[in-house]
Amino acid sequence: MVDLSTILAGFADAFTLYNLTFVLFGVVLGQFVGAVPGIGPIMAMAIAIPFTFGLDTLPAIAFLVGVNKGGLVGGAVPAILMNTPGTPDAAATALDGYPLAKQGKPLKATKMALFSSITGDTISDIVLITVSAPLAILALRMGPIEIVALMIFAFSILAGLIGNSLIKGIIAATLGLLVACVGQDPEHFTPRLIFGHWDLFNGLPLPSVAIGMLAISELLRRMSIAHGGNVTSAIINEDTGNPDDQRVTWAEYWSCRYTLLRGATIGTILGALPGIGSTAAAFMSYATAKGSSKDPASFGKGNIQGIAASESANSAVVGANLIPLLTLGIPGSVGAALIISAFMIHGLQPGPLLFTTQGQLVYGLFGAMLMANFLNLWVGQIGLRFWVKVVSAPESIIFSSAILLCIVGVSMATSGIFGVAIMLIFASIGYLMSSFGYSLVIFIIAFFLGPRFEKSISQSLALTNGDLTQMLKSPVAVALLVLSVVSFIWFIRKNAQERADDA
């Protein structure tokens, strides 16, 4: 157990002007790269790691954490203002953020995203600081069988996002799982569906697929219908003339308290489980908020509850990802894997002994994380007004700039032009799917969860000698399977009721 003097010394190390400068720089950089579609905080962290070698350990790690936290806030900006997610997990934010911005309330939408992100992130950090060890033990006990049950539960949540056509939703999810099979077999590591292109041996790159389907396809659709060919008008209406439409009142924020708490809880739990990620947390929180709402029909039309649900969940994952990293040495996400590499550059090995040997450093990192949250709020308040002004430029400038940035960002993230080609292919697929009413959101979720789902099934079959009924011997797996059935029936009945009401 770390004594109080070590904890206080760690926080004292964090709250210095020197560390504050690096955290601030990380947050500003993170918000900028998050707001640029196709780049994202992960690539910025990967590029920045070698430059932290000459820094002390605490400011170096705090800088990377600031980039990661700022990136999630910045990713919501293009998702809301242009319906072009800056990061894959911001796609859920666009479902309600962009319709709200189109109503002439871009500042309200972006501020709600900012406040929700800070709320979820802060709750997650508090959980990390107080109960990291118990949650890490729980995550360690989640074996392949429990992970399979968790994935089934995640897919059952898809029923809440299917909409009015169950068949089209199932087809979109099946296509997502099929595309996720491209690359190496997770059990035998043999290539499949690569058609002689060895660049696909490691699978289709997530940035190319996500940005192509969610961003480029949307830009193509928008350009094809842009005001009857007039692309000199502004992309959104910046102001309705009502001051209340440009701010989030305390009553509006407080009305989302249960949604924020639920989203932060989902993000914290999934963040503590390695491999799940913020994208799954955002969509699961959104679907849960929609399913529990008294007015589910308002979701997708500019409901701030939808923004609160997705942003609180995806930001809560950041802090929770460090739970298995610091206590078990297991990175819970790509961002956490980059942070663990930074630890190793500075001669430290994250794991159970870290709290004993480097307790002061760990609590200094916790202090820097809390400081990054407040800086995120301050920088965001200033930056949001700037981004809203930028997006009020003519559509011809915004669309061309967004496409250029997507191409540059994907080419850098995938280390070549091949990733750009994949992006353009999936942009065409996304354009066709959206034109015929197939859900791109469900496709992306299935594609994202597919490899983890298949790997967990393979491991479970190996552990149970092919008898999946052994799952019934795990109380956690049984509970998740029961929740899957209940949620699936619940969402199907609600969708049927909505169709009946519309009729």
C-alpha cells in the first residue's frame, strides 16, 4: 500500500509550471490533430514518443497523456460541424451532433461534447486513482469465454442501432464481420481473402476503412447534393440569433446527469478490459441511452443526450485504459501501448511492482491527468469558437480541405498510398450503402469488433475442446448472455413500437 507522503509528493511533482507547460502543449496538440480528420491522437503520440527521450519521465508521460485526452475532445469537432469524425470513436457523436449543428446550434453541440468529455474523463480518472487494483483483478479474470459473452452482448446492442429495417441491419453487420476476416487467421496465422496483396496480410487498416466510410463517403454525398450545386454557401448556419442556442445551460447539463454517469460507467468498465476500445464504448453507451430514453425517436435528430452518451463513454476509456497498464503491465488500447513504450524508453516496466518502486511517479502521473482535464476544458472553450468560425467558410473550401486532410492523414497513418486506395474503395462502398439505407455505423462496429470476437472464439474453443456449452459454467458469461437476450428483445420491441407509432 502506498503511503500518504508518497501520494502527496507525487501530486506535488505534477503541479509545477514545468509539467504544466508540457501538459498544456500536449492538450493543444491533441485537440488540433483530433480536429483534423484522418490524423488523430494515436499518430501524434507515435510521432512524439522519440522526442520525449530527452525529457524527464513525468513530463514525458504527462505530455503523451495530454495528447491522448485532447485528441478525443478534438475528434468531436469535425464530427459535429461537418459530420466527418476526426477519430473513429467520434462517429457516435456525429449521430446527434451534426443534426444539432445544422439547426444553427454548433456551439451548443460542441460545448455539450466538451463538457461531457471532461465529465467522463474525470470520473474515469477518479476511478483509476481510487480503485485501480480491484478493477485490474476483475479484468484479469475475464478470460476468453467471458470475452466471447461480452462480445455477444455488444452485438446485441447493435439491435438498438438497426433502425426500421432489421434485415438491412443484419446485412450491414454481416458485411462488417466479413471485411474483418481479411488478413491473417488469428488461430493459424495463415493469409485469407488477401487476393495476392500482401499489404493486406495484417488486415484492412482501421483508419482507411473508418475515414473512408464515415468521412469521405459523407463528403461525396454532401457535394452531390450541396444546395443544388451551390457550394459557395456556408456548411452550417453559425447562429440562429438566440443566445441560448450557443451555450449549454446548467439545466441542460444537469438533465443529462444520468446519461453522463451511465456513459462514464460503460467507458470505465470497457476501458479496464484490454482490447475493447473507446469506439465500442461510445456506440454501446449511445444505444443504451437511446433504449432507456422516453423519447427515442428524437435521437439522431439533434438530441444532446446522444452527444452526452457517446462523449462521456469514449473519454472515460482513456483513464480506464491505464488500469491494466499500470497494475498488470497490459496495454488496454493502442494509446496505452504507446504509453507503455514510453515507460520502457525511460527504463521503467509497468506492472504490479510499479506502485511499490515508483509510487511517487505513478501519483505524479495521476495529478498530471487531472490537470490535463482542466486544461482540456479551458483550451476547448477557446478553441471551439475558432473551429465554428472555420467551418462557417464556403462549402467548396471546407469539402476540398477535408478531403485533402483525410488523404494526407490516412497516408501517414498507414505508411503509404495503399491505405489511401483502401480508403477510397470503402468511401465508394459507404456511399452506396448509405444511398440504399444500410447502416454504416453497424458496419463499422462489426468491423471493429470482428477480429477480437474471432480470436476469443478460437481461444474458447481451444480451452473447452470445442464444447461452447462450457460457457454456462462461468457466472460472468451467463450473466452477459442473459443480458444479451434481454437487450436484443428490448430493442427489437422498441423498434417495432416506433414503426407502429410512425404508421
